[in-house]
Amino acid sequence: MMTRDAVLLMAYGTPDSIADVPAYFTHIRGGRRPPDEAIADLERRYRAVGGATPLRRITETVREGLQSELARAGRDTAVYVGMKHWHPYIAEAVRDMAHAGIERVTALALAPHFSRLSVGAYQHAVEEAAHELGSPLDVSFIDSWFDEPAFIDLIADRVRTASARMQSAGPPLVVFSAHSLPVRIREWNDPYETQLLESAAMVAKRLALPDWRFAWQSAGGSREPWIGPDILEYLVTLRDEGVHSVLQVPIGFVCDHLEILYDIDIEAKQRARELGMTLERTELPNASADFVSMLAGVVLSARLDVRERAGA
């Protein structure tokens, strides 16, 4: 009997409504309810973007597109969605795959760059869920895809398009950004920073950018130090250098969610206006055809690698 294959597409998760924010935030905190003022602040941010983000809808569209792309490549493969912090949780997806008789899974997080605290946590959630079920799932993890030529191409295309849109104010300075993580990851030789800088450098080289920078965003609220400079602070530095126009490229993200729709579109843009600057951002890949095609290539390549290792 042929092995039944599936792909598990993983994303962070987002609450469906303002009413879900306390439970969502509590899950992020490992089951510890955050202080009421912290919950109120997160609710405020969600209200500012309309009460919810399109992350779940976008991820479902990507799932459908990826399944179709794999079918066109001759792979009759089911694609499941599992979220780290909201429904459908990764554990729910693992349960559904096990009940469907799936035997082999390729797990892919919608995050190009690996960190033990990010993609590594997704992988741990899969392993934990499979263990609790006593499931015989054979899971292959795709750790990262930050240097995929098709990924670099699609980001470069979006930088090119956004730059052209901003030319009336003069060529913008390109500032790449990603979600900050605690500084302690450097003690582990975590590849996150290196991979991000490599991706940014590859895009910059593709576009022959004369100058570009890297900043961080969306740091957590814990008291430990987080990697910087934060984009809100870095804008002051750029203003003092005489920069008037900034194109922010959130290269560490692939779809619209709170860290894009609020942290950039509201917070960073407001900070830029206060400093007398213009700030725009590139469009995210979301569920675009070029992004889905790139993901299909990543999955197919990973499966080929697994088969070659198994036959070695």
C-alpha cells in the first residue's frame, strides 16, 4: 500500500474577534493570563485594524493554492493548516491527519527564517501533538527557505514596485525589518539574524541598491533585552542623517497581520510623520500566485531530498 502523504502549513494564528483576544493572548503566554492592562492594549491594537486581521483567511487561500500546485506537479497531496496560537491549532491539524490515515508529513512554517524560538516552536508543537496521540506520523520539517531564489525574486519585485511608486519624493532609503527576538538567542548561535541579513543582502544585490539598512520591529513586552535597533527609534537616527523617505521591507513576514497592519501601517507611519518623514512599505506576499508557486517548489524539493536520503 502506498504511503499517504500530506503537507502541514503552519502559521502564528490570530483571534477571530476582539472577544477572543484574552484567550489568544493567554495561549501566547503559555496559559498564564496577561495583566488586564496588557490585554486592553492588545484589544486596542486589534480595534485599530478593524477588529481582526486576515491572517487565517490568507493562510487558507495559500493552503488551497498549494494543494492545487502540488496536484499540477503530479502530487495528490492533502494540505492541512495548523496555527501556533489559535484555531485550528497545530495539535488539531495533527489529530485530523492521524485520523485521516496520513502517514508521512512535510511540515512548513510560513516564516522564511529559522529561530529556535519561532520555527523551532512550531516544530516542537507538531512533535508534542504526535507524541500525545501516539501517532505513527513520519514528519519531515522544512527549517527555512530564506535563500530560495524565487523568494528573493518576489521580494525584489515588490521593492521595485514600491520604490517606483515613491519616486516623486526622491529615491527612498530601503530599510528591511523583521520581528525582534530576545538578545539571548545570540548565546545559542541561533541562525535567525544571519539568515535575515543574508536575505536582505541578496535582495539588495538583485536590485543593485546603493544603500540599505536593517532594523527590527514588534519586540515583545518582557523585561529582557530584545534585538535592536527598533524601527521607531531608528527613524530618528535616519532623520538625523537627513533621510526624508523610507521604504520599509518587512522581509521576515509573509502575510498581513497585526505586526504589519498596526506596527507598520499605523505606528511606524505615524512616527515617520511626526519626524517630518515619509514611510511606506512593500506589499506582503500573502496568497499571491508567485508566493504559492515558490512554496510548492520548496515542498517538492524537500520531498526529493528526503527520498534521496532514504535511498542512500
